[in-house]
Amino acid sequence: MLFLFLACSEPKDTEIEPTDFRVEYEETDAELVFSPPDFVVEAYSDQTVCWYDTYNGETVGVTGGKFLQHPDFGHHVIVMRTNADEDDVPDGTIVDCSEGNEMVQQEPFVLPTEAISAGTAALTLPEGMANKFKGGERLMIQSHHINYTGEAILLNDQVELDTIPIEEVDTFAAPLIHTSTDLAIEPGESTKVVTCTFEEDFNFLYVFGHLHEYGTAIKIEHNKVDGTTETLYDLPIWDVEYRDNPPITNYDVDEKLVKAGESFTTTCSWNNTSSDVLGFPEEMCVASAMVYPATVAMVCDD
């Protein structure tokens, strides 16, 4: 592009400010509130941003909370535990992690258990159960937004967590992620099967699957030590709306036990209508759950 200026003219500032879509969140009684800096999401972009912080309070149990975003542009905001050294990645550092480049140094920590409405997800645990939130934990707040408009937009997220003293926790629960980051989805229809074997007994509170917009179907099966197989989750027709608000299979306390030596098999299908090979995290094949008793989140990458 060629710009011509007269000798007597001054350059004009042509930078366009992003349209402000920040949300004024309601006052909260939550004991812990995390508010990452505002995000600029460029036009027609799918952006994931990671913000680093350290929790310096007392060790507590997280019993519930809200995960808040703009209802039209938010995909998820979650709290991850990270092993990134503070000397290398100081508190307040913000990085673009859209390509999954931060996945090797983090694990799921505090995740929502249900979608309340557009832009609002919630964590709700049974009475006496909590995620263990240790003083000194290094955290990474991961915020994912999709801007469908033709202009840059300004957004803000917030995470509000309800806590109880650690001595009041009867049982600790933690997230479990069963996935594959080794994805190379060619144009056209394809299927991938991933299996993860459990090394300990766990009770489950819920389980659900996660695909993105090219997904067409997902099934999660429990392979038992007695040789039988139980289907826990089966969506033969994946709706793109499930990316943000998936159906969830919920269990009562002590209803669903998975024994050591048993496994989950997750079968994911896609129809890649693009001309590109899709990888992770552009597309995903994930089984997500909340298990107990457990104090540390688990990731099984096939």
C-alpha cells in the first residue's frame, strides 16, 4: 500500500480504538476474586490469553464459584495450576496462548461444573467437598474469546470463588482431563480413539465431552475390570453450541466408582470442511470430569 503526504501536511492518527464490550460485574461476596487485565480481541479472531498470578492467602477449600465473561464473545475462563518459575514468568505476565504453547506447564485446577447462562459458568460441589487451594500456588487464568465481528473489541473476565477453612473440608475433589494433543485432522471426515487407564480408584461427580466446531460426534466409554463396557456419554450428533454449553452426565455422591486398572475410551469424530490440517487446540478430543478423593488435578494425554 502506498501513502502520499504533502510536504506541509502532518500524518493523521488512523488507529481505531477497540469497541468497548467490557461487562460491569455485580458486587460479590466471594472470598477470592481474580480479575485479569482487559483483553483486546482483534476482528474475526479466536484468541486465548494466559495471565499469571500467585495466590498468597491461607490454604482453603474451594466449594463453588462463578466464571464470568461477555455472553456473546466468551468461550471459557478457567483457573489453571502452573509450574512456570516466577523468575521466568513473573506475576502479571500476559501471553497469547492461542496455539497451546503454554500447555506443557499447566494443569486444570478449578473448573466450572455447569453452564448457568451465556457468559456465566459455575462450580458447585456437594456439601463438605472442595478443591484444595494452597497458599503459594502459582496460577494461570486462561481466557478464551471468539470475536465474530469485523472490528477489534475490548473485553474483561472475572473468576469468583467461594471458600471454607481447610479444616471444614471432609473430602477433596479435583478435575480430571482425558485428552489427546496429538491431533492431525485431515480435510474430510475422520475419527480418533483415545484410551486412558486409571492407576487408582476414583468416584466421579460428572463427566462430559468437548469438541470444537468441526466436531460431529463424541462417545465416552468405561471399560471395567470384569470385561464389560458402560457408555457414560454419547452424543452421536455434536451441536456446535455444545462447545460452550455441553450436556453433562452427573452422578450422586458415591454413585459412580471407577477402579484402578479400568479405563476410559473416548471416540471423537470430525468433518473438517476446511482445506487445512487441524491440530490441537484448534480442535480437541476431550473427556472432562470431577473426581474424588483427589487433591491434585490429573491429565491423561493419550
